[in-house]
Amino acid sequence: MVDNNLSFKNLVEELVTQIPKGRFMTYGQIAALCGRPNGARQVGGIAHFGDPSLPWQRVVNKNGGLASGYPGGKIGHKNILRAEGVVVSIDYKVNIKDLIWWPKQF
């Protein structure tokens, strides 16, 4: 459920704060849930320039791939996820199939 009183950026940030440790959402999934089904790149921009205190490490591409634009690149992204106990493959991917998270309401 999209709150039309919040900006897209605010909706994205609100949703990202809810992603539990060890679970993931994709850029496209977040965009669609926030009312812009074609806004995956916009979510990426918000992640890149947005509030660094949010758990952006829990946002990956549709294939579970880590972000090269993450602070420290894919290695930095991998390191912070490993610190959370997440297994990251040698090709910098997480098991999105088993670890994707869907909010009960949004």
C-alpha cells in the first residue's frame, strides 16, 4: 500500500529500513512496491546518494548481484554482508531465491 503523502524517496527509505538482517530486496521490487514499477534505477540513485545509515547492503539486483557502487565496491558490499552472517558467492551474489523478503504490508 503506497502512502501518497510521502515522496518516492521517502517511501524507498522507509521500506529499506524494514528489511530484516539476512534478507534482501531488489531495486525493482522496492521501486514497484513504492509505486514506480520501472524505477529500479531511481532506487539505485537513492541508495547511492541517500542516507548512509540505512541498511542499503540488503538491496541487490534482480539476480542477487552486489553493487559496484557500494562504498568499497562489490568487495565492500560483500564484507558487510559477511559480517551479518550472509554467504556471498565468489561472483559476488547472494541466494536471492531463498533470501528475498516481502513485507506483509507496505
